[in-house]
Amino acid sequence: MIPEGNLQSNVDRFNGFADDYDQHRPEAPSLVVEIITRYLERKVELVADIGCGTGLSTFIWKDAAREIVGIEPNPDMRGKAQRKLETAGATTADTISFKSGFSNNLPFEDGTVDVITCSQSFHWMDPDSTLREAGRVLAQGGVLAAFDCDWPPVLQWEIDQAYVQLIAKADEILNREAPVEQQAHKWSKEQHLPNLQRSGQFRYTREIVFHNHEQCDAARYIGLVLSQGGIQTLFKLGNRALDEDLARFVKLVEDHFQDRTLDILFSYRMRLGVK
């Protein structure tokens, strides 16, 4: 049984494509560590990376904290993170661990965590119970940071538009045709900051916007859209309604990249609270 306030469909949404997700999704920028430590104002002892997935937001802390614990309920995603850890070297393996768990039922004592991060994950969590639990485990002065990159990354307007239309169509089809028990629920990202403010757990909250450049070729850009959970859910259901749209998208991307590797821009929004 999973703790009250969580949905099995949200956990299951990420089954079966951990390798593709890890290959194409952006690793959290190092600027995340810089911003959070600036607001913490002390040495980072313990980081809890909640909804850590394959560890793309966990490993960035390896030289900045004494202990980092990635919490992830999906076994496929957590398994990929663990396999990466096993090849990361002894120093990193001594610092980082991955555990099964949920955002509103964390395996930490009261007031022991310096930093909680939720990278591309807070919208999958019940905000009220998650923020109560964050308030319980965070030490005084501790920081919670929920951050997401905007989809799509900045590239070219027709490709941007096609990307958004693909995601919207996938969600529309799932809402119409997927069995109720397989429909995931997202909380609004626009409500992240108001939720932090209403929770009463933080003496200071704000939103911080920043950007990060990454190298990308056509295969990776196509992989980004294919790593979206809605599209993957359609594939798992055997629904091929997006095949023609995807074929047009692939051609558009390949025509733009022309076998080049380009510099693309990811825009991030971080909602931060200081206990």
C-alpha cells in the first residue's frame, strides 16, 4: 500500500522508459546548487532529492553536501539511478544513496534535513501533505526548492509549436480513452509558489528564474519529446494515434538540425522556501 495522498497511476506513469529518460532529459544545472546554498547560508550536511527519478538532480550535489539521499517511488527510475551510482566511483557512492519513498512520508527524523529538492517532480505530489512533511524534516533555516524547466526548450518557433501541440494532443487522447485507473494527476505548476506561501512552513518564499545552455542534436531533441510521460503512456497502451504527428515532428526537427549539434536554451523556474 502506498501512503494516503499518493496515486499509483502517477508512480506507474514512469515505468518502462528510464534509459531513454536519462539519456535525453537535462541534468539539473550546477546553478541549482549555487542558488540553494546561497539561501541556506551554512554548510550543506543532508540533501533530500524527492522524486529524484534517474538521479539527474541528485548527482549534482556530490561535491557540495556530506550526504545526499534520492527518494523515488518508481522502481524503474530508481533502478537506473542505482546503476549509475554503482559506476560513479567510491567517493560518490559513499555520499549518495537512493531509497524508495514518497514525498509525504519521508525516512528522516524531525529537523534533520538541510535541503529538499524537487526537480521536475513537485507537480506529481500532493502539495499540502508534501509541504507538511517538508516542514517536519527540514532543519531551521533549511531550504525547499521545487524547480522545473519549461517545455519545450528554446529552439525555433515552428518546432516549439509542434512540440506543445504533440504534448497537448497526447494528454487529450489519454483523458478521453485511457482507463481511469491509468490516468495520472498533475497539480498546477503555477500554484507551486502560492502553495508554499499558504503552507505556513516557510518564513520566506520566492520564485527564481534562470537559464542553462546545452548541446543538442536532432536525435536528442526528438528524444526529449518522446520522454514526455503522456506520449510514453500512449505507447504503453498500444495507441498509435500520434504516429502521423510524430512523423511530421521528426521531419521538422531533422530539417532544422541538418546533422548539426546546436546550442539550445532551457529556461527554469525555481520556487524556493526558507524554513
